[in-house]
Amino acid sequence: METRYFKQVSLSCLLCLLTLSAGCVFNMAGGGMPAKYERTIHLSAALPAGSTFAAQTHNGSITIKGADVADCNLTATIVGRAATDEDARELAEKTQVTLEPSDNKLVVKIDKPTVRMNQSVSVSLDAGVPNKTNLELVTHNGAVEIAHIAGRVDATTHNGNVTTEAVSGTTVLKTHNGSVHCTEISGNAQLSTHNGSVKAYYAPAAPSVCDISIVTSNGSIEFAAPAGLSAQVEATTHNGSVHTDVPITVVGKVSKNELKGTIGAGQGGKLRLKTHNGSIRIR
């Protein structure tokens, strides 16, 4: 009798464990947040040329486009997720987004309600601003896209791609898991990622003297130089090779995965390209 009873208890415990495990898998797969509610907010405020637009969100993308305008026009897309439609809607409705002037800066302020287990709120930002605007942008989970800006650009994300088009001025772009892709870039630049490729195509009319740093750990690097670039060059990779279509006066030993030398007169500018796993091409 005791042996039989022990087997029954063991079987019951095993069934309970299996049930709990199945519940955990269900929650990890996102089954705890089947409901979604989305709403948008449209805001506008004056933004004089030369001012700074600052925005920070955690879950959501940031898109900025410069134009010949005098105001900032912002669309914020708020998405609430929860176990029920009512809770998802409440999360989205209680999330507030405002534009607040501060000195020579226009700041996006996001106020979210308390989020419980199996709930989330994301806020994506899409703004049109004057061309001559400095940008300070931060997100954690989301892509960053910037176009037609003449000013200092500082943009950071952790999980997402960063792309720019026709950006001139000092540019600092960072991501951890994602690629960095810049077209028609002009001016000093620091571009970095950990897991992803980096492509930087300079505008033909960009200044010939620039300080450029492009770094990734796991990914390739492709760099298109502006016309008449004058810089000291250092390109290194651990697992990959370095190729150049641009004449470079090599300094030191020639190696397939390391290149040091000068482009043009080699004065004034610096070009640093570094990856661990990936190839480098200069053209």
C-alpha cells in the first residue's frame, strides 16, 4: 500500500510540474499579452533654427526628418499591450507625451503609468523639424532614422538599426545589436555597433579634412571617402581582410588584415576603421 501511495503522489507532483512548465512557456512566448491598443498624438511647437531637439523613449523607434520649416511637428504612436483589451487601452490612454521648451532646446517628455507583469507600453516618435537642428536621441528597443539635418547629431539605441541620409555636422551614432548605415554624410563622425555592419558613404562635396571613427565587433565595414580626402588611415580586423580602391601611401608592414598609411596629403584628418569579425573596404 505504501509503495502504491508513493507512486501516486510522485505522479501527481510530476503532472503539477508539467502544468507549471507549460504555463511558463506560454508566458515566455508572449501569451500573457494578447491584447493591443494603439493611439496617436499630434503635437507642434516652435523650434528656431540652430536649436536642439531632444527625445528619449525606451521601447519604440525614432524618426526625424529635416525640412524648410520653423516648427517641430511630432507624431507619437503609443501602443499598450496587456492580457485584456480594457487594460491595454488604459495603459495607452494614461501615457502622455508633451513638448517642453528648455533654454535653447525642445524636449519630448513621456509620462507612463505603472506597468505590471505581462503588460508593456511602447512610444514611437516621428518628427519633422527645421533642417538646421541639433539632435539628441535615445531609445533602447527600436530603430533610429534621420534625414536632411545640418547640425550636431547624437543618436543611441541598444537593439535596432541606425540609418541617416544627408546629415552634415558632427555625427555620433551608436547601437549594440544592429547595423549603422549612412548615406551622403558630411563632417566628423563616430559610428559604432557591436553586432552589425557599418556603411558610411560620404557626400562627394563633404570637407576633405574630417575625423572619422567606425568601429564594430561582429560585422563588416564599408567606407566611401569624400572627394579629396586628406587623412591618416588605420584599418584593422582580426578575422577578415582589408581592401581599398583608393590610393593609400602605406606606412609599415603590409598585411591582409591591417592597413596603416595616408590618403591624399595625409594632413589634418583621421580615418579609423576597426572590426574584429568582418572585412573592411575603402572606396
